[in-house]
Amino acid sequence: MKAEGWRVNHKRVERIWREEGLRVPQKQKKRGRLYFNDGSCIRLRPLHRNHVWSYDFVQDRLSNGKKIRILTVIDEYTRKCLKLKVGYSLKADAVLDALADLFLTEGIPEYIRSDNGSEFVAKNIQSFLQQLHVTTAYITPGSPWENGFNERFNGILRDELLNGEMFYTIKEAEVMLEDYRRLYNEFRPHSALNYAPPAPMAKVMPLKNPQKLTLTLDQRLGA
């Protein structure tokens, strides 16, 4: 509302929100700091663009009840949604293809955070990331809050799109997800970015070792 020029008190907006029966987000319970095994209290925090990416899966269903999976990839510093890839069954090869495309268009992150799902710990994924000097940051099993940036985005995606839209085909889901990704990146205000959308906050940076990346991709594709 502020971005559109409205001058309103947040308490009034919240009151109208409640009167209309809309859901007001509940306050999150505070959690302690995350520690490494050596007892230190240093946590991997994003410090700049392409410092830490994170990815995970969201599940949904088509109108016929068939399950679909959505791979979500975000840059934790800029909050930019880098990829929404949808399919019936996204395995390690699909994750690898998505990462390869992103590394060519967005650059190469220093770290990538995920859970210990089979798609993320697969040998071809680990080998590919090691060749490009991307460090994997796997969260503790059963601790999704350690992947908090991605978990929060997935919740927003579900609240703002998946819970309100019915997809009839994979292609329709693909188109609508990409429309939402652009809306989220270019127009939707983000409180952590002083109510600016994520994409304008991301600065264009040169690719790290582009020749090495191209060679690695050619080798993987058998070119």
C-alpha cells in the first residue's frame, strides 16, 4: 500500500485485515542460535549476492489429483527467487540441470544450503558442485528451520499461489509459477529489504570462472 502512495497506519490495516477474515501471521517462537559441533556459535549467514543459495521441494497436485513437485531456489541475501522448476518427478538430474542453467545466468554461489534429501546428496550433484568450488551446507536432519530462508519462501508461495490456484496441466503450472516468480522478484515488497522487491536489490556481478564452467558443462553433457 505504501508503494502505491497510501498513507495508512499499520494498526488500521491490521484491524481491517482481521475484520475481513484474512489470516494475520502469528508471531514465531524464538529459537536459539545454531551451533557447530565444535561448540562455536558462528552461523552461516548470507553476506552478499551469490554468497549463500538454498533450495528445497514443494509438493502440490493437479486438478486430477496427480502429484507434482516444485523445486524452489533462492538467493538468501537478495531474497530473489532464482528458479521454480515443476515436474511430476524431479530427481537429481533435474536438479543438476536447473543448477547448471542458473550458474550460467546468475553466477556461481559460494555455498548452497539444503536438507539431506536424496536429490541433493546424490553423487553427481556433489561432484558437479565440487568441480565449481561450491560448498554444500546440509542442515541437520529433522531441523527444517535451519533452512529458514527457503522454508519461509515456500510458505509464501503456498499461501499466495498454490492454495488459491488449481492447475490442470504441468504446462499451466509452469506458466503460472514463472508469472508468480516475476511478480515476487520485481513487484512484491519485502519487509527485510525496506519494503522493496528483491530483484532491484540484486546487482549484476560477473560470472566466476565462466570458461571453466562452460568446459564443465560440456563435459557433463558429453559435448
